[in-house]
Amino acid sequence: TASTLTIESAQPSDAGNYTCTATNVVGSVSATANVFIQVSPIITSPAAGFNYTVNSPIPVTFQCTASGIPPPLITFNGFPIPTGDPRVIIGDPITGSVTIGQQNVSTTSRSLTINSTRDGDSGSYTCVASNQGVTTLYSNQTFQLVVQLLPTITTPPANLTVIQLNSINLTCGASGVPTPNITWWRTWSNGISTQLSDGQNIS
């Protein structure tokens, strides 16, 4: 004879020891099995969200926290900074727990810090949480970083000598994040500067 115990939609609270007992007129025997419930990692949203904007060279820290059973492992990958860049510091894992329903579920937190942010650091940084049970389960979340850069004059205006009544054409180019606006100023002989308007044929 055989008997099957079925528990639909297993939850963490179902983990534990289950004993079957076979009995007849001669006596009884028992056997016990331990049931472990693997809970897929879930990455929780940090208070700061997943989108970051910083002004270079201010550092930035991404904090990734995931819950699951067993405790998830957290790694960071897929980011634009080359491996081994000393500005990148990945913190040691910090474990804890959170209550989901009436059950305590393990959590793991890990941080990624970029010191002295600069041009080229903008992009996607992916946190991957995984745990190993019946199979390896994964969860991932992408942080988006925009590094704002101080404007740089890429094409300075050149000194000119212009014949009277001819046009004066001065060109100025600049780069930055976000894209900078360019304005023109005239410094007079008394040292006072005034901003020139579009109505003065500035283009």
C-alpha cells in the first residue's frame, strides 16, 4: 500500500518535518522526511530608487537588497567601467531578515560605490541575486546612472581682424552633460561686461 500527502502551493511556513506511520495488528513503524522550501530571490526597491543623477566627481552608491530562502548571493555585473578600476568598491554582503506574512525570510544587502565619477561612468549597472536549492533561481535589477559634467569649451573663439563694414563671425563650441547653453558677452573699455542678445545678430 502507499499514501501520498500533497500540499498545494507550498509556502515557507510549510517547511519542516513530516512523518508517515504504518500500522497493523503487529505494530507500527515510522519514517520522517524534511521539507525545505526554496523561495526565489526578490530585489526590494531602495529608498533612493533605481535612477541616479550625480555631478562629477561626486561619488555614488547603489544599494541592492534581496530576500529569499536560502539567503541570496548578490553580484554586480554589466556595467560600463572596466574591471579592476580602483574607483569601484563592492562592499561585503550584509545578512538580515524580513517578515513576509508570518514568516521570517533571509535578506542579503550589498553595495557598489563609484568614487570620483567621471565621463564614461553613465550607463546601466545590474544587481543579480541568486540562491541555490532544487535549482538556481535568479532575480536582477538595473540601476541607471547619469553623470553630469561641467561644461568644457571645445572650440574657443579665435582672434579676428575685420575690415570695417564686414561681418564679424565668432564661433564657440562647448560640451557637457546636460548639453550646455552658450551665451555671448561683450567687455567694454570700462571693464563692464554685458550679455549680447539674439537681436544683435548673434547666432
